Amino acid sequence: MVGRISRGALMQELPQANPWWRTPRWAKDDPHLSEVATAPFTWAPTVLDDVAPPNLYALRGPRRVGKSTVVKQAIARLLQQGVDPRRVFYFAADALGTYRDVINLFQTAATLFPDTADQPRFFFVDEISSVPEWQRGLKWLRDNTTNRRDCIVVTGSSARDVAAGTTFLAGRRGEDTALDRLLLPMAFPDFARCAGFDLPAPPRLPVDAFFRADGRDACHDALVHLGPLVAAYEAYLLVGGFPRAVVDHRRSARVSDRFAADLWDVLRADLVTAGSRRPEHALRLLERLVAGMTSLVNMSNVAEALGVTQPTVAAWIDELVDAYTLFILFQASAGAPDLRKQRKVYPIDPLVAWLPSRLSAAVAAPDLSQLSEAVLAGALLRAVEGPATGTFGRPHRMFVYRSPSGGEVDFHLTPAGHALESKYIDTASTGDARALLANFRGGLLLTRSAVELQAGFTVLPASVFAWLLDQPA
């Protein structure tokens, strides 16, 4: 197999990709960091704050979420800490064609600045999942060169590819216990701050706390902010947490058509990868999933509506899950996901749910009740599954519950056994939590503004819950 890019070409491209070798003022001209500098808020995820040699990290997340920006912020932080700029390397992998190009990249870099060769280096390779068999190149480098002592950070937008690659590299990734990192759109508390709402920094409560007296006390204290919290939450349901969408909202009170189109192009490209050749298939698939996102998905019905087979629909959904566009909530069997039963499919961000109606006037917009359930599902997913797990899109500790008699509870958390139901309403009665009470004798009912902070069966505004919930970023 012959590489696509020569060492001579790399020798020319590396200095262009690493301007900090030439000037300490590089950040003001960097397209990622200059966009951050002009944004009407500060958002600097800490997901790469602690990277260190000799570890090999994988940063995953959806496209357009800001992975390249976070990488550049990590580079700027290293330089501010006094790391020699010549020990820090960045390269966008879309210029590479094969795993041999990956080897060429690192070996070319090794010939530069020989006076720094006795110290570990920092390598950041962006969107490495675009390179077929990239892991073969890194495996060879970690086994046969001094790159085994370097800090390497690779980013990618495919859970399947990056996870398979890092499994292939087992034993060659270093001693850090958190080598897989995940970057998702802003959670609600970050959005509320970045969108400019006048709210204090919230205390962060683990899920378990909401089922204890101390957690109910914190919820009671937070109710003084209920008015602005509901306003911020409903803005979040319309805008979502992609940084560019929040910038648009701050500047014009609306997500731009350009960014919505960009997000759609990404989603469409992922489905092309999965074998979809007709644009209307992508639109109709997402339309069907958004319309039914609070219900168990009937794959046969979706397949019939799209004129394709059920395995094709399942493969398309899996592709969007692997691209961090959607996530799945299964029913459980013996404490594990039951792959035979129907499941729910949620968008990872509210803006994804708005795309069909933004693209076609004939498509109905999602209602706030649906969007609230999806947002709460995502918040719980972050809280329960954690930010670095390989099962993020297919959780193993969070399920949709369906009783033998057909009663359904939105969220059942294991092993704690907590149950939560989403009802975006202003007044609530026990009838609104019939399945919750019948199957779990209580739990947490998440509403728009209804409140009843009592033990056993707690009624709490969704905005308060999402604001207080500890959602690791």
C-alpha cells in the first residue's frame, strides 16, 4: 500500500499547520481560536485539560461540536504552561490517505528540532477516523519508535471507528485511566450561562440526590429562579447546545439557516456512508424519528414508510448513533439491554430535532413536550453513563420501562432502581404518573412548572432538574 502524501510534502505542510513554531501571536490568526475570541460568551471545555505523556487519548463527538477548537485550546494551554512550542505538533488527518501516511507524519516530525528529541512531545491528529486503518500506523509507531513515550491525542466523529481503533491499540495507550474522552453539545447549565440568562452557577447534584431529603432541599432553594429557568430551558429546547447555534442565538435570537444546513449536510453524509443514496430518505427517516421520539420505535413501520427494508433502517439509525447524532434507550431484560424489543431513539441535541421542519415547510415542528423528554434523556445519559464510556449511545444503566400490562415509564436507572417520568405540564395529579406509581410506587415526575417536593413521589420542574443535575462535560 502506497501513502498519498510524501515526506517532502509533509515537511512543507507541518510548519504551516503549526504556526506557534514561528510566532507567539499565532492564536489571534488561528481560525478556530479567533472565532472563540469573538464569541459573545466563553466556553472552554476541560475535556483535554489533563492530557500528558506517555498516553494516547481519543477525543470523540459529533461533527461541528468544536473538537478542533478544543484541541487548539489545549495547545494554547500547553504553550502558556511553558512547554517548548517545538514539542507540540498538530495535523489535520484529512490530508492523509492511508495508515502509512500516519507513519510518515510522525517520522517526518521526528526529524524536526533534534535538540528536543530527549523530551516527550505532544501530537494532536484531528479527525483521524478519516484515515482507513489509522490504528495500524499508531500501533507500529508505539511499538517501534520513541513515539511510545509521547502524548498523542486523536480526534474522530465515529464511535465505531475510534472505539475499534483504540481496542486494537490495547496495551499501547499508557497508564491514564481516562483515555477515551467525549465532547458533546452544551448541556443546559452551560447553555443558560452562555446564552446570557441571569442565573448563578448551580450546585451540581448526582442523580441519587434528587431522591433524598438533601436533594429536595436543594431543589426547593432553586425554585426562587424558576421564572428565568423556564425561560432559559425553553430557549434551549429551540436552540440546543452546539456552540455555533448558541452564538447565532446570542446575536440574532435565531439559529442561522447556514448552520442548520451545515448540520444537515453532516447528517446526510453519515447516511451516505451507511448506504443511503437518496436525500429524501435521510429527511423522511429523521422526520419519522423526531415525530415519534417519545414513543417506542416500530422499525417495520418506519421501513414501510421509507420503502426500504427493516435491516436498512436499523443500519441507518446505527450509523447516526455512531456519529453522535442520535442515541438509543432500550428496554431491559435481566438488567441488560434487550435487543429484541422496541426501543426509543432520541436526538443528541434539540437542534437535530428541528432540522426536518427547518428543511421542509410540510414537516410539523416538534412540540416542547417531546423536546423536553429528549433533553432530559440526554441529561440523564450524561449523568448515568458518564462522559467517556464507549456505551454512551447505547446505555447499559438507563432504560425505558414497559410493564407486562403495557404501562410505560420513561426512564428507569439501574442498579439504583430510580424511576423518572417526563410530563411537560403546569399542573400535575397522580393520574399523570399512573405508570410511575403503579410500577415503582413513586419516583420523580418532571414537569414544566408543577412542584410537589415530598418524599416518595416528587414533582419537579424539568428546568430545575436539568440545571441542578451533574452532567459531566
